[in-house]
Amino acid sequence: MTSRLLVGTEKGLFAFESADRADWRLVSPDPEHKGWQAYSLYAQPGGDVFVGLSNNFYAPHLQRSSDGGRSWRAIEHSPRFPEGSDRELKQVWSVRAAGDRLLSGVAHAALFESADGGESWEWNQGLEGHHTRPDWQPGLGGLCLHTIVPDWNNPDRLFVGISAVGVFRSDDGGRSWNLKNKGIRNLFRQEGQPEFIGAEDTCCVHKFVQDPADPDTLYQQNHSGVFRSTDAGDSWHPIEDGLPSKFGFPIVMLPGKPKTLFTVPQEESFSRTFPEGRFGVYRTRDGGLSWERTHSGLDEPNWGGVLRNSMVVDAGDPPAIYVGTSIGDIYTSLDEGDSWRRLPGRFPRIESLAAVIE
Amino acid sequence: MPWLRIPSQLGRFTDGARRLQVRGATVRDAIDSLGPESLLRAHLLTESGVLRQHLHLFLGEEDIRDRLDLALGPEDELYVLNAMSGGSTLAVSTRAGQTTDLSALQRPRRSLRR
């Protein structure tokens, strides 16, 4: 069994290999797609690997690999706004399989769908036509559709996350959408305003995941805190006891252990570094009621951060957690965070990860 | 037919070809002849149909980024170049108090003949 970890960075894509997921070898010191930012990576279960590439010079686009990332082919008809559009594609932020379709999220926020395995894409007009669209504003990372979560229990239900707009849910396969932000902390609260926002007030969702045991339960790392919903996004409730900060980007859940999640707090929005230079991957084993810092093996001091697509869990037994920092370190844990091991090398800013077990 | 020369970074999208034969009466037609939906064309033009911000396009010795409707002859060669980031067209002062115009350094060294 060979495991591969694909590392998307600011300057290209690197690959590691391992026979046991304990010792890792960098396949080549030279990256694939040198000079391209790799904002998104997606290893489709039983299928190809997709990478979303962009840079300052040329068109953002998707490439695909049928051999675990060893070779790549550019998708000629990648997601793209039509000629004459006033919209401009900036980056490809997400790719995800939803039944027999593939979905892709981009900046400036839009959702694309493919019915032919990713070779061509159509712009989803249901989300584009949402009545709040004229009010959408970007976050610091841009106006990006970064998270796609197809409901594993209901093929007609989809969730997407857009910065800095919020979580949308569709109950009809993507034809229509509703904004689901009720209960998120009001980041710009003025005197006399409520502490938490309404469903259609906008906010900056950073990442969210769905409980594999309960489809109505979701967990979200937002700009303003960490939240849980038990009603498919109709309402959210803070779950932050034990976290040093409310701000952070990634959130992942262990497969088979739906109450065990990990998030990586950053000090606050202005600095975006680990709190006091102390790198910690925070773990909850009770669905967010309490959190504890895991850090054995994580270097300190460390004044980096972890971006939203830079923490993943593989499908192995036991599952391995991988985390890549904004200053180029990569760590992995095979014991649910009790200990971390650093992979060799230091890389450009890590923007995405994907784990492939062959 | 005219030719289009592309930077090495785009060679990966053309099976390594750096010089492509194009068709059309104007510069825009020539770029469009790459294919209306082609990824290579998208690498050159934005959705609005203008040359991407950090690219230069030369016809002979002229930078023609805003003149894609220029007529194109059968022997013409178009050159796509990445912009060199940084630098300035402003003059800078040297220690000796003389000034140096940096704008000349931004033009490609070799002569591009029509």
C-alpha cells in the first residue's frame, strides 16, 4: 500500500510518498506546476485527483490526474465565466463530487457543475440569482466559494460556503438556495444590535463539515467563532469553550468518530498567526463541548497559521491527519493528535492538501 | 499565415509548441483562431476580451496590448511576453547626481521585425 500526500502551495504542487504513513519521502524537490498557486486539491474517491491552479499571469483552471498526482492534464473547458461577462475568474477554490456530478467553487464566488466527469462545466444560475447577490462582499482572501458539502444522506441537498457571505443550503439539487447564517456571532456588532445574526445577514464562513453519522449536524469555523448546527444549518450555536481564540480557518472531523473534530485557532484577524506563537491543533471529542490543545511534536515558537484547505484526514485505518502551515511546514498524526511528526522540507505557503491511499 | 510566439510557461498547454500558426485579419481574430473556448486563448484574454493585466503583446516592436483590432499581415509575428514585475518608468537619481531612465530597460532586447 502506497500513501501519497499532495501539497498545494503558492509556487506549485509537491508530492510525498510513504509505505506506512509514518516515514515520508519527498518525491521530487521540484514542484509540478511550478509558478502556479494550488488553492484546491480534491482526490475523488475511486477517481481522479483535481487541482485548482491560478497565478498572476494566466487563466485559473483545473487539471486532473488519473495516477495519484504523478502526471497531470489541463482541463481545456475548465470553469470559466462566458465571454463578455463582467465577472472575472480569480481562483478555483473547491471541487467535490455530488452523486454523478462534479461541483466546483470559484472566486469571484460562483458554483459550476459538470455532468461529464469534469471535462466541461456549467455555471449554476440558481446561486447566481440569489436575491442577496448584489450585497455580497469579499473577505481578505477574496469573494470565494471555498467549501462544498453534498449531503451524504439526501442527494437533493447541498451546502456551500462563501467568504464573506455565509453558508447556503439547497434542497432541490442546486436549483435554488437559502442563506443559513442564523446564530452566527455578529462580527460588526454596534451598540443595541443583537449578538448573533439572522439567517440572511452575511458573515464570513471559513470552513464547515457535516457529521457522517447525523446529516443534520454541521460544524463550522467562522471568522467570528466555532459553531454547530443540529438542524441542517437552520440555526447555529457557539462551541468554543477551551479555544484560545475564536478565529481560525480549517476544521476537520475524524471519519468514524463524528464527535472528534480538529481546528487550528489563530490569534485574531489582524495578525493571523498562532496565538502567542504557540502552534496548537485543537481537538474535541464531544462535538465541541470542550476543546484541548494537541501539540506534541509541533515546533515552537511558530508564527505561522493554517489556511482553510490545508488540513485533511485520510481514509486509512487509523486515519491520519495532515496539516500544512502558511510558513511551509507539514505535520501528520496517526494517533488522533496525541503526537505530531514533521515531514521533511520547508515549502512555500501551503494552500491545500490531498491524501491518496493506493 | 501569421504566427504567435508564446512564453515557455504556456508551452505545457500546446504540447511544447512555442510558435503557433494563427489565422485572421486582425490581432484579435488571430487570438480567437486558437479556439473560442480554448484554454490557451483564456490564458491570453480575460472574460472581457482584453489582454491579461500582466502580459505584453508585441507586433514587431510595438506593444499593442490595447490595439487588438490592428490589421495583421500574413508574414506578421505576434509575441506574448510576461510583464517584468517591479521597476518604474520614472527616472532615478544616481550617486553622481545624474538620472537614469529605466523605461528603456523594459523593452525586449532583440529587435522584433515585421
